[in-house]
Amino acid sequence: MSRIPSKAEILDWISAHPTQTSKRDIAKAFGIKGADRIDLKRILKELEAEGHLQKRSKTYRDPEGLPPVSVLTVKAPNEDGDLFAHPMEWHGEGEAPRVLVITRASDPALGRGDKILARLTKVSEADYDFEARLIRRIGTNPKRILGLYRQGAEGGRIVPIDKASSNEWFVPPEAAGGAKDGELVEAEQSGPKGRLGLPRARIVERLGDPTAPKAVSLIAIYQHGIPDQFPDRVIAEADQAKPMGLKGREDLRELPLVTIDPPDARDHDDACYAHADDDPNNPGGHIIWVAIADVAAYVKSGSNLDREARKRGNSSYFPDRVVPMLPDRLSGDLCSLHEGVPRPCIAVRMQIDAEGNKISHRFVRGLMKSAASLHYAEVQAAMDGRVSDKTAPFLINVIEPLYAAYTALLRARAVRQPLELDLPERKIVLDDHGQVTSVAFRDRLDAHRLIEEFMVLANVAAAETLIEKRAPQLFRVHEEPADDKLDALRETARAAGLNLAKGQVLQTRHLNGLLDAAAGTDDAELINISTLRSMQQAYYSPENFGHFGLALRNYAHFTSPIRRYADLIVHRSLIKSHVWAEDGLSEQDVEQLEETAKQISDTERRSMVAERDTTDRYLAAYLSERVGNEFSGRISGVARFGVFVKLDETGADGLVPVRSIGREFFHFDAEIGALTGVDTGMTLSVGQRVTVRLSEATAITGGIELELLTLEDAKLPDSGRGRGRGRRSPAGRSPKRKAAKSKLKAAKTKRKVERRRK
């Protein structure tokens, strides 16, 4: 007979092994077999009835947990000098867990009564339950500056790198933090103007060489004017926010909604759940729930938070940091759908048939509790047969039904045929010091596509609901390509031996046909890049002009209100049109709708450029140690001053200056996008395979300069210059130059004839 563990032993096991809490795991841990499992089940039920455990699906968990990001009140140091803190958001019935605050040298001094926003880690220690790392102290928001530190005889100065700011800051010797002359530093104001009339500052972080990788994103933030410090009034307003209850909401806490994000996700603003539809009139159909953080409940129209969010427009993401649209108290805490914590949401229940067509949908304002925070890779691994302790409890009842609904949606997608570009996304991996350790391409898993399809369906439902209710909203608009861009794409396709028909109303299926024809060939990447370049920039508008790329007539952004202001507007419109509460779309929101659309379209582009510049600088920094090495690549662009080459290994773009290609003059033909040597007749055009040597990589600018070695696996032709002038024609030009000119003229004439025939 097996020994039945005591209640205390079971609770200790669950606390020490939070991922192995099913009845089966507990039985295995204590060697319980056969009929003795009945006694174990009885004890677990007693613990649940006593409030010590909470059953979730087939697992038991300690209800006395805390969110991973929490607001804490710091207590006075104990006799050993340790700082403990009390959690302000506590849902348990017993005594709150003990939290030890782990401070770093760069953290400000904390004292009794200070409120802090901290990231928590569960630990198994005798005298405390969680360790907390400071995110920031609540109620203080000192002004910060990024600049170059200049050492002086009696302290130092900080010269800002922002061109719009000419005010220097004085750094007392004791506040320099070991900074060296010429280093890039981040500092915060520590006092009013003092010596020489300069504000006093304390260096909070040394970023070292301003050309080093760790400084890259900060430089881009300042260079593009992205606001990265919240005004005091905004911080104060966020700090006053409290957790929401069930009042006025539908209780969705029993739905096993899960979040699926990258492992390094900073926030969780969407959760989903699916199951087979039990409606006999919908055989093979599915019910899909998508729940989105109810940011509108915290960010009221016209508030300080609202004005700052509108000004920012969106969050900006960099390899080493995020500049959020909302303060941490909201984006990383109260509005983030953390596992096991009640959170307000706006959810949509969607009914689809076996072919993935949406039959009906309805929106609710609810209170949910995420059953699990999962990662794309672990969800995909579970579906592929590699189940972990984390995914095992959710495989049958949550993960498999999600994939079943996704399979149905794929059938509808195949009929709709949105644009199917195949362009790998680069992933820059940094170490703790901000150095690039690797540059790779992100895996595209079915788990990624599943979430994308669910979010697209929810966005369509939001747009359709607001259209039906004739409510103001912001549409996500993507117009069809311009004629001149399509002509350029046709030229590129023709050069690759492919065809994009003319004289018909362009649809995404026509472009997909071109992409399919190029798939698996050497020209596949070229055709994908050229197709992307032919597309218009998407934008926000109060008017509905459709979404060409997704092949959708009605589309609005609803699923990411933590990081996009457009989604917040859509949420407010849903609130008002459903008459849920008074925090819906205001008259001012409606009056400013067109202005808001332009504002957030501009901020989105600003973030994209800053993120792209940052990526270019990181790539240049990564390649700077490989100057002189040879790389394979493909010509991705042609200009009068040279050709751009995309390197196969990293996806980095570098310039081959025309001055470095032989000793001949090159004629630039903008119509076909080619450079042609007038002596050799050598033609450089988009898509050609090349080998290049890295001659320069400058991290501070992101510039990469290359030297052309081979073209289509052949050595470059010799122009003959420098070894004698050769035979000249009576007009003073070489026969080769005349031949090159004739070749270009003949090519143009041929194209004009072909166009007339069409």
C-alpha cells in the first residue's frame, strides 16, 4: 500500500513544482498507485474546499499568487538591512506573500512607504515567497537626458546628443558613476541649477562608446524624436489606477483563455480560446473567442494618459528596449493579461462554419483570467508531439481545438487569397552588454499564423459591427498599388522570365500567381521584394477604402490597444455603440478623428524608420569586425551612384559605389533600373547574384560599403582603361561605348513596341 502524503506535503510539492500540479503528477511524485489514488483525490478536494488550492482544468494551483508585475509598498529595512515589500494587489484570503526587494547599484535609494512597480519572481525560500526587481519608483519621474560625458577638473558635463537641445548638465564628481570622458551616458536630473547655472545630474547608466551597439536604439529614439519619458502628470494618473472588478461586466473567468506570445513579450494584450460548435445547424463548425485588454477602462478620453497616448500613437520596439505608448503601471501590469490574474477585457465570440467562414459574432465587455501564458514555440512543439509540463494540461482541451479552428480558417483564406509574401524576418540577438551575438531569421510557425488569423477575424468583426451600428471608427486602409509601381514590377518579372498580366483589375490572386511561379527559383526573393516595394503604405482613415493586401472590404485594428492608439479608438466606439458605460468615444474623439488618423499614421511611420535605422546600425556594428571578408548576395536596388546588395547571411543591405566598379563610365537607365558600363557593356540590375567584399561598416550611421568582386559567378569584365587608350572611333568614342549605347536604345525600342502590341 502506498503512503498517502499529508496536506502540508502536497502543498509544499505544488509550491516547489508549479508546472507539475496535475493529480497524475502528484501521484507520481509520491508513488501513489491503484486504489490509493481515490484517497489522493479526496485530499485534493478537501484542500480545494478549504481554499488552499484552486482547480484549473486538470491541474491544481496556489491561489495565493501575485502578478508577474506588481505594485508594492516598501517596508522599513529589517535588522539585516533587507528590504521587504507588501503587494498592493492581493486576491488571496490569507496573509499576503512576503516579497524581498533585490536592489541594484543603479537603483535609487528606497525607504519605508515608497511605492514601487516591480517585476516578481517566485522563489522557494524559508522566509519569503517572491523576489522583486525594481522597474521604477511610483510618484517620482525625474527628467532624463542622453548625451556625451565630458570630464572636467571639478566634475563633468553632459552634452546632449539631441540637436534640438543645447543645454548642458553639470555632474558632481560623486554622481559620475565612474563615467569616462567621451562616453555616451544616460542621466537624470538630481537638483536645480547650481554651479555655472547648469542643472545638476546623476549618471544612471554608462553606455560606453557612442558607436557601440548598446547606444544604437537610444540614438534612434532621440534622432527621430520619439517621446521616451512620460510627463509627471501622466505617471501620477497611471499610478492612481486600480484593478477592475466584475461590476458591469460578463464573467469570463471560467473560459480557458490563453495568451500566446514570443518568450520575451513585454505585454499580453490578447488571449484566445476555441471549441467545436455544438449547434446542429453548423456541423464541423467552431466557436472562437478573442479577448483583448480593456485599455479604455483605464485611459479615459481627454485625460493626461489619453493625450500622451495619442501623441505617441504607438509603442516602438527595438532589439534591446521598448518605448511604450502607455506607462508600465498599465502596459506591463493592469492592462496586461497575466496568467491567473483577473483582468478587464472586451471579447468577441465568433461562430465559423467548417469552411472557416464567419457566420455570426457578438462583443461583450467582460472580466477574464488567463489560464496560461504560453510561447509560440512551446505551443507548436506540443502540437508536434513534444509536450512539456507547461503545455500538457492544455493540449487536448485548449491547444488542439485552437488548431482545429485555425485549419478551418485556412480554407477561407485560400478562397480569399490575401497577399502571400515570403520574406523572412530578421532577428537580432543581443547579449547582456548590448553586443550583437547573432543575426538570424525568425522561424514562421503555424502557431504564429494561428494567432494572426484569429486577430484578423476579430478585427473584421469589429469593423463590421461599427459599420452596422453606423458608429465612427478608424479603418486600417491599404490601397491597391499605383500604376507606375506595377509597371516596374512587370519589368522585373519579365527579366526573370515571368509574367504579370496587364489590362485587368488587379487582385491579390494575380500577385500570388506571380509569387507562386517564382517560388523555389533563384528569383524568388527578388520577386517577393519587388512585390512588396510595389505596395502602397497602409494608413488609418475615418473613411473605408478597404484593405488590398488582406483582400478584405472591412478592416479595423481592434486587437492591440496597449500598443496602438487606433485600437483604443475602436474600443471606445464599441463601448459607446453597445451602451456599456460612459467611457466610450467622446465628442472630442469624433471631431478629431481625421486629425487623429493622420497623427497616428505619421507616428507609425516614424517608429518604422527608427526601428529600421536601429536594425541597420546593429547590423553594421555586427559586421564591423568582419571588414575584408567576402559575402554572397543579390542586387536589391540600383541608383545613379551605385547598386545596393542584400547579403544572404544577415539580410543586411550595403552599397557598392559606382566609382568603385572598374574604371569606366556607367549609364543609369531609371526606366529599367540598370547601370550599364559604356566601355564593357556590363549591366547591373536588380536580382543579379554577386560576390562582394566588405570594405567598411560604420555603426554610428549604419552605413555598409561593399566592393563588387563577381557578377553572376563571373569575374567583372576589364574596361581596358589604364593600359592604353585603344582604338577610337572618328567621333572620339570607343566602339564598346557605342555598342553599349546601341544596346540600351534597342532594349528601350523593343519595350515600347511590346507595350503598343498589348
